[in-house]
Amino acid sequence: MKSTSKIIISVIVGLLLLVGAFAFLNGWITASPKDTHPPCDQLPTVAEVTVALDNHENFAKEIEELGDGIKVEVGKPCPDNQERGLVLVRYESKSERNAINNLLTHSEGFGVPVHLEKR
């Protein structure tokens, strides 16, 4: 193989690696789900989650103020059991997710499971 061909192949491979790394870092490519929730039979009832969200209304507003695309609500992640729920925090960008994670890590939370979901 000529040295020119080796250089061209090396440049193409390098560019593909660079584009792949850029896509991964911006969330276009995901390795695996980052957020999970407890099994449905271990989740609190929707009524309990609603009370927890009402009791921590200021904390929910604080989370929503972290970004324009953030919404905090009662989520029902179990299609077979709509009586089980959790606090669902929806976000749009990686920076919003990081800000939410940071706040949740340094707080006492809602007292019920919280699940982050990208819109």
C-alpha cells in the first residue's frame, strides 16, 4: 500500500473517531440508560407521590428554575399498574440534566423516587 493511501485512511479513521466522540459527548449516542427506577411493585402510590410533590413544592420549583426545558410532575412509569408512581423530572439538554443531578445530589429530595427523563 502506498504511503498516500495510508495517510488518507488514517485521516478518515481519525475523523470518524472525532465525530463519534463528539456525538457521544453531546448525547446523540448513548451507551446505556443512565436513569432507572425501582421495580413497579416497589414504587409508592400515585397519591403518596402527589403528597410528596405538594409538600416539596418549593423544591420542585427550584428544579424547574434550573432551565427552560425542565418540568417536574407525577410520573406513572408502569403501564400495567397506573396506581404506582414517582416524581418525573423531564429535561431537554445535557447541561440541564447535570444541573438537576447536582441539585438532587446535594438535597434531601422528595422522600419518594425521582426519575430523570430526556424529552
